[in-house]
Amino acid sequence: MTSKPIPAILWGGLIAGVLDLIYAVASVTLRGYPAIVLPQAIASGLFGMKSFQGGLPTAITGIALEFLITFVATAVYYVASRKLTFLIRQAVLWGVLYGVAIYFFMNFIVVPLSAAPKFDHTWASRAGDFVVHMLFIGLPMALSVRRYSAREC
């Protein structure tokens, strides 16, 4: 069996993006905000506070950015797994750890460098986000890469 990078990246990014969006939309709606606020918050990384006045177009942009991020992150894992074959052999462990790495990268590098406003987070919301990055983002990416990788890895 040969490795199949396109389905690995597409499925990993798609599953991680959908799971992350479901969690995040549920989280904001449970706090009383309309669901559209979540993808607009993602788009605020590009547009700042203007994103929240942009209606459906900025929400669509936010969804597109979500999937761009998850596809790129899956592609990074796939490329790394070509040399670091333990990423495939121990996909569950390394997928969870990759989710942790993504969490820190997004929260301490990407978001602070973006135009996104500084949102208040509780310890509970941060803990939930951390677990979601491990189980709903990093893990599906790693399992997808393992699924579409050559057996000899």
C-alpha cells in the first residue's frame, strides 16, 4: 500500500475542523451568544472587531479559516510522519500530544499576533479548549495520517 497524502490531509483536516466547530459553536451558544459569533470570532483574526459587523460574509470567512488551519496542521503532521515514523506507529499518543502543541501554538503565537480582540476566558473554558485540542483536533489528524500511510512505516 502506498501513502495517500491528499485523503490523509483532507479527512484529518475535515474531521478536526468539524469537531472543533461543533464544540466551539456549542460553547458560545450555551453562554447565550448567537452561533454566528463563533466563526466571526475566528475571522476577527484578520479583520479585528469589524468582523462582528460583517454578518454572514465574515462568518463564512471564519469557517474557511478554520478549515485552512486544520488542513495545514494535518499536512504538517503528514510531512513530519514521513521521517518520524513513530508518529504513525504511535498515532494515538502523538496525536494527543500534537493537539497540545497546536493549542499552545494557536494561543501563544497565532492569536496574539493576529488582529483578534482579547477575549476573556475562564479556567473551565481554557481546560475545555485544551482537551478539545487533544481529542478532537490532534487525535483525528494523526489517525487520518496513519490510516492513509503506507503499512511499512
